[in-house]
Amino acid sequence: MVISAALLSACTTSLGPAVKAAPVLNVATGAYPIAEAVTLIGGSKVSVDDVVPPGDDPLTYKAGPSQREEIDRAGLLIAVGGDFLPATDTSPTVQGKSLTMLTALGTSDPYFWLDPALMNKAVTVIAKAMDAADPQAAPLFNENSVSLSAEVSSLDSDFTRILSACPGKLLVGPDTAFSSMATEYGLQSQVVAPDPDRSQIDALVNAVHDSGPAAIYSEPWVTDAGVSAVATVAHVTLHSLDTIVDPPPGGWPSGATYFALMEQDLGTLSSALGCNNNEQ
């Protein structure tokens, strides 16, 4: 499932001398899945700066002087948009440098990468932005984006096949991060307030008990007090799903990639929703 950046960049010389002589495109972004997609599409013809330092909360981190210098040096800034990630979404940029992913994808969900179907659209948009910023390397970007899109499509197939076999369909989380993914794959999602009152807790507990297996989960960077209260009252295990925005404090396990982390989330959902393990 994992694509090697070295494998993708190995195509450079086979695409002719123009691509080989193309300049290296400097790209700035503030979200790990975008940075990994840019790396895999660009191969040896891209340099990527994820301006949020590992371990810092990407939902609140604002760019300091060194991060603003990284953005200023970049030939392309790829931002989520909607002020979702302050480090890049609210940074002053050179006109024509900034790409707002939400506008490009036509969705109001900033966590588009958690829905493989939306992530596939993002791959196309990212590749087109890179083509425009570095036309000489466009043949490489196009070839690598096709390979990356195939891998995301495979991930989409995994989610469809596994989640369709789950008796449980209810997700209960601290925000709407997984809502688009849930809708895409036939699941339902409900959000718990950070400090829910007893009536909300009771209503969600009843929904959990009525639904069969349910996934009640916490996320990095978001308070888990509400979902923890619901899980405790419902006598259900509180699971953990990674929104994969950026590495949490302590980092991810060695060798972690967007695909590996997505498959990890899928495994957690599969277990919580009582899916048939033979489908994995």
C-alpha cells in the first residue's frame, strides 16, 4: 500500500532531458497528508516544508518568523483553507501562490484526506497546481499523480469492502472530522459536546445501545471529556482515531505513512463496529 518516494522519483530521467533539467519546486503546506502527497507526486523535483513543527497543535499553531520565511521562499503554498490551519490558511502570500483546497474540492469538510474518495480529488488538484508552478516538470508530476491516485483508489476500495461488512454503523466523536468519511461509506456520525449535559449523554447512550456495535472515539488535539463520559455511561470501550493532520507529541511509529495511518484507523473502526475480520 505504501509508495516509495524513491521509486516515484526514479522516473525523472526516463521522461526526457527537459524534466531532468527542471528546477526543484519548493512547496509549503501545513498538513501532513498534503505534504506527503506533494512529495510522492514531485519525487526528486520537489522540496516540501510542512510549516507546523512536529508535536505542535496544528489546529492552533500560528506561523512564526521562520515559518513565514519558509512560506515566502516557496513557489507554491498549498493550504486547506477556511482558517482551519492558522499557520498557512491565514498567512499573507504572494498572489497566485496560494491554493485553497476547500474551494478546489467543493467541500466544507477540512479533513478531506480522511475520506479516500475526497483525497483522490485532492491528488488531482495538487498535481494541477504543481504543473502550473513548475511546467517543465509537469510530465513527472502527471505520471506520479496517476500512480498515487491508483493507491488512493485501492484505499477507497479497502474502506468500502470492510466497512460494508460491519453490523455497526454509528460513530460517536468529539467533532465532525470523520463525518464525510462516514457518509461516503454508509455510516452515521454524531458529535459529543466537550462538556455535555446529562440529557445529551443519555440520548447518545441510547443511540449507542440501539445501534448495535458503535465506535466511540477520541482524537489528537481535541478534548475527549465528552466522548469519555458517553463511553463510560454506555459501558463501551473508548477507541482512538488519528485525524493525521500532523504528528502528535511523541510522533508516529517508525515507518508511518498516510496510507499506513489510514489503514490503522480502518482497523480500529472495523474492530469497534464488529466487522467480519475475514474481510480485512
